[in-house]
Amino acid sequence: MFEIDESLEALVEVAEQEAEENGEVSEAIKCALATYAEAFGYKVDNIANYLKAQKAEAEIAEREAERFQARHKAAENREKRLKQMLVWFMISRNTKKLRGAMNTINLQANSTPSLLIQDFRHIPDTFYRARVDVSWLEWREVLDSLPVGSHLRKRLEEGTGQFVQKELQRGILSDALARGELVTGASLVKGNHIRLR
């Protein structure tokens, strides 16, 4: 296609020269221009068809990826539910191992305790962060209401803003509980998991 552009430029120059010298363009140049237009149109169509084919292939791949992602998630959920049922079964039967002909299912204690939230309403605000999503005009209004030069204003001016979302900082809360701090509504629980051998 790019070679054709150079050919067109050369043909147009010859046609202009002929028109200036003879007052008209020769039949040979007219035929060459017509052939060029036909070849160019064919190449443009091929490129357009290739682009359409690639777009269609990308859309099919995206749908397949979504389908496989859904299958992946469903299989993970089935595995998780079955493991939870096995933990319950083995604890209720006070059994540490289930032996089969080729496999053994072991009940093992987790190496670290898991955070269990009984009531989010009782968790102190110190364990939360805010995320903010507002229009830039609203953001400027918030910033302008703060004193010029204040530390908070400087920090907020560096951010881009998101709608306010209260996010629990689970790691910080877990660390506080592990240090022995009493936080109403949360606790660390050492659970069990299944291991196959």
C-alpha cells in the first residue's frame, strides 16, 4: 500500500507535466491512473477486511475468556465449598485423616489466624480509610474550604478524588488484634484447612 502511494505521486507528477506541456493527459497515463485506483481500492479493501477479521477474533477471544473465567470461578467455588464441608465433617467426627486407596485427606490447623468480623459497626474508625470520587469542580470546592497551606489541603491537592468509600484496613486490624488490642466486633480465629496427599 505504501509503495502504491509513491507510484501515485510519480503518476500525478507525470500527468501534471503532460497537462502543462500538451494541454491534456495521455491515454497511457489515464490507464495507469485507473489501474492504480483499482489496485489501491483492492488493497484498501483487503486491509479493511483484515482489520474486521482481527476485531471479530478479539471479540470471540474476549467472550471465550469470560466463559473460561466463569468456569474457573465456579470450579474454585465448588472446591472451596467441598473443603469447608470436609473441615466441618472431620472436626465433628474428631478425625484428622481420611484415607482412600490412592489419596489421603488431612485436616490441618492454619499457620496464622484469620480475621473474623462479628459486627462492622463496632470497629473503630482508626481501622478505616476513605476513598473519594467526586467531580473536579466538587473536589476544588472541598479543597478551597480548607485553609491555604494546611497539611491536609496539601495532601488532598496531590490526589485525584474518588467517591467516598469506607474501606476496612484488614491487615492493620489483624495486626492490632495480634498485639493483644481489644477491638469490639472483631477477633482472630485460628481455623483449619484441608491438605491432599
